[in-house]
Amino acid sequence: MNFKRENGNLKIIVSIIIVILIVIIGIVILNLTKKKPVETIKQDPYEYFTLSSLDEKVGVIDKTGKEIIKPEYESVYIPNQSKDVFVCFKDESNYSILDSNGKDLYQEYNSVYPIVISDASLEMEKNVLSYEENGKYGLIDFSGKKLTDAIYDEVSSLSNKPGCILARKDGVYGVLDSKGNTIIDVKYNSIKGDEYSSAKDGYLKTGYIVSEKTNSGIIYGYIDYNGKMLISPKYELVTRVLEYDEDNIYLIFMDHGKKGVIKNKKVIIKPKYQAINYYNNSNVFVVNRNEKYGFFDSTGKEILKAEYTSYSIAGNYISVKKDDEMRLFDLHGNLVNTNTYRSIIGTNNPSYFIAQNENGYYSIISKDVQIDDKYTNIAHAFDNFFVFTTEEGKSGILNIYAGIEVEPEYDYIIVLDNINALEARKGNEVDIYSKKIEKVLTMKDAVVQNVNDNYVSIYSNSELNYINKDGELVKNTEVYKDSKLYSYKDENDKWGFKNGNGDIIIECKYDVVTELNQYGFAGIYQDGKWGVIDENGTIIVDPIYEIETYYSPKFVGKYLLEEQESVYCIEVEKKKK
């Protein structure tokens, strides 16, 4: 009896252990098979560049300037500039795929093709290639490993979703990731990326708009970036609100010819409207019904009914027109004032907006302050500062609380990209004002150019300066923290290079120089011609290049680096010194 009871307990314990193991195995399998979003590949600096020779042939160099593929091809494409895989065309129909040793790759496959993302920029998928077998297509990686069998009628880059592959089979579509795994089953009439991207994540959180064909027409649904069905196909139209930069997904949908809004899976604005637009600065949806406008907040709460004939939104305010009267409401639907304006323009600060009156003059309005004058233009700079233009066409800087900070004496004033600083021009002279509206720099014939997201360079043929995000002057040793050489100028206005310890590496003998770029090369300018040095101060090319460029040139070895719609290098014709 005792043995039987112990045996029974043992069976129960074993059963429990088996159940636990099954659960654990299931969790492991789930984690292994869980669909992960496809991350955007960032390539900076590049490892390889196409090289255009003087005789208009194309080859490849690496980031040290070393020739990898001789420039003897009509065109060369580098799908991934960190991989030594080069698609080299002898003519339009004959090409080879070579590595850095000139080896012909992927010979075990019948035909291998790069997958083009954009024809305009010649951008290609950076992890996968397609191959053909018996008229069908599959995927391989850059090492030649087969990722999928050749079972698809077509494989292509998914629109607005780099890193994802659109696969067509038997007239329907699915999506594969860059390892050949299925993100979306091959069963939809159409699939496209929703066009969402953010500065933080790039295309990582781009979702998918899918469609199915029914007897009554095409219906649309939505799948999020993880491959999870958010809305099954049932609507006549689905678009994503692109400006909403949070994890919440807002979708505008059409049902029986009328539009509404879905937040994630919940309908927050019922489909009763001909049109719906979203204003991200104010977090407001504007609806249109029978040519009358109304307003909802992002929770779906109605702010103002659809009864206004025109509107404008600025920050925390909504200006509307009804029965030829203009009214101003806050975002809670409270009436603020009834002044008449032709238009209201939003600013980066939701507390302020810019209004234009019936005579074309601009005002600055907030809850506490209203500034009216005969300004022909006003633009918000940052914080409490605005750039204004007078009837005489001159620009100055205004503090909404303290009045005019900089008198209107400039031809124009602009806010620098991503920097809290102002560029003010008068003739050929440039003044730079910091975030505190202090003049930190004056330079003639200056070029203002972003170095990166945190610094801006201001330079001319004889000067070079840098400012940070607040417009404060900083040294080049701060801007290029990891550089081996830094430019410096002596009392004779000649330029040379020092190392990080301040030791002179190249004496000041040049008219102007550039800083070392991310590839370890700098330009040296003398007597109207450019040359190149490397990070050790070794001269790669004496100043013999005559280069017409508005910006300071960049070099990779002895070649000129071009950064336009695509990044590539060109051979420069040598002129005698």
C-alpha cells in the first residue's frame, strides 16, 4: 500500500515535470520563432566606393583609397558598402559579381541579382540577393548561403520598408525578412509599407497595409511592424497618420465612403466624414463633412463640431470662420478672442502662433502677449525669439517679452538646421548669433555647413570656425574628438596641422585646409589648387587639383569624394603645380 501511494505520487510529480518542460519548450520555440522588426542598416563610414575614372569607366576603391576593382566597367553597383560584393557591368546585359580579389562569386547559382530599393539613388537591399532557378526566384545572403528555395514568381524590395522583401507567388504577396523568414504569409492581393519613419528608429516601426480581393472589390487592413494583424482587411481605404511619433498607431480608414480614425484597434472617430487630416504640432484631427470643418483631439473627443467654413491651427489654438466671422479657440474648445485674421501659422512652440491680418501684416500672438506691427514676415526661431522683416525688406530679431533684440539691418536671417543659432547676412558678410542672441562670429564670404547633428562649420577662403547646438564657438578638438590631426592658423593667416597634444605636425604653409574626414584624409589648398594629406600628415597628392566646389572638398586617398543622392568617388585631373 505504501509503495502504491508513493508510486502514485511519483506519477503525479513526473506528470507535473513533463507539463513544465512542455511549457518551457513552447516558450523557447515561441521566442525563437518570434518575428522581429527589420532594423535599418547604417553605413558610416563606408568600406567601399565606386570610382569614376577620367575616361568615364567605373571601378571600386576601399576607404583607404586603394584600388580594388580596376575602372574598366560601364557601371558598378555596390549593394552593401561594407561588403566586398560588386556588380560589374561590361555592357547593359553582361555583368559579373566580383569580390575584392576579383573572384567571380555565386557560380553555383544560375543567375544572381541585387534587389533594387530605389532607382533614383541606386540604393539596394543590403543583406540579400535574389537568384533564379527554372524561372522562379529565391534569396541568398552575401556569403552565398541559400535562404529560401526558388519558389517565388518575383522577389523585390518592399516599398517604404527597406530590409523587407516582397515575395509574389501564384498572384498573391507576402513579406520575408533578410534571413528568408516569413513575416507576412503569402496570401494578400497587395502589401506596401505604411511610409512611417522616425529620426530615432528609421523604418524599424514601419507597418504594412495589406489588401484582399473580394467579389465587391478590394478591401484593406493593417499589420504592425512585428507582423501582428491589427486590423483585418475590411475597409475601402487604410492610411497611417505618419506624424504621430509614438508607439500608438493612428489609422485613417474609409467605410462605405466615409472616413474615421482608429487608434491601435479601437475606433475613436466614427466614419462620418469626407476627409480627415492630422496636425501633429497641436495633436488635433480636422474632419470635413459637407465642406464644413470640425476638430477632435487624439483620444477621439470632439473639440468643435463640423460647422466652420475655414480654419487654421497654430500651437494651442484653432482659428475658425463661420458666417464671415473669425473666432479663436483653444484646444479645449474655449473661445479666446474674435479678432479677424487672414491666416494663422503654427510655430515650434505651442504657446505662440503667427497671424496675418487682412492687410498682409504679421502679428505674434500668445495667451498673454500680442505683438502687432507692420511686419511683412515673421518666423519663429527658438524659445521666445522670432525673426521679423520690415516693410523696407530688412530683418531683425525680436524677443516676444523684451522687444527688439537685434535691429532690422540684415538682408535676411535664417535658423540653422538642428542648431539653436541664427545666420544673419548683410551683403557678403555673415554674423552668427547664439541661442542667447549674442553675436559670436562675423565672417566675409562665409559658407555655413553642418558637420553633424551637433556642430556647424563656418568657413571662408581664410577662416574656419565651429559652433555647437547652442551657437557657441567651440574648438575643432571638440568637434573631432577622435581625430589624429587638427587644423590651426598662424599669425600670417597660413594653415597647418597639429596633433591632439598640440605638437606641430605640418607647418603653416597652406592658404586653407580642411579637417580630417571620417576616412582619415584632409584637403590642403595652395595657390588656387587642392591636394591631400593622410592622418599621419603624409602628402598623398601635392596641391595640383583645380576643383570647382562651393563646399570644402572631401577626399578618399587621391580621389574626390562626392556625397549627393549617392556616395561615390571620382578621379581628378591633375594640373601642374
